[in-house]
Amino acid sequence: MFMFRVTSDKLASLAVVFTLYRMTDRRGKRENVGEVCFGKQSSSHQQQNHWDEVVTGSERCAERILN
């Protein structure tokens, strides 16, 4: 679980980028496998819609603990 504390007035101007790296056997070099961006510069229309819902507060926060 990741949690970021951001004021609501700054939320609309932010972007959160998740990047997946693979470590290669050669000298421990990192290889970028992919990334997804939520927020101001979203990767797709679906991510942009989700971020807009977060900013407007139309979504409800829910936490689920997996065993």
C-alpha cells in the first residue's frame, strides 16, 4: 500500500508515475519494462477519468487487507 499526503488544492496539478524495472544479470543494470501515469499527464483516458474522480472527491476511499 502506498500513501501520499497532498493538499486538495495541489491534487489537480500532480502526476503519479509507477515505473517497473527489471534488473539484468549484466552488472546489475536496470531495464525499464513499463510505466503508467495517473494525474495531470495520464497514460490513457481511463486513468484520466479515475484521477478526475479522485480530484472531485466523487470516489469513496476503501481499504482492504489481504492475507
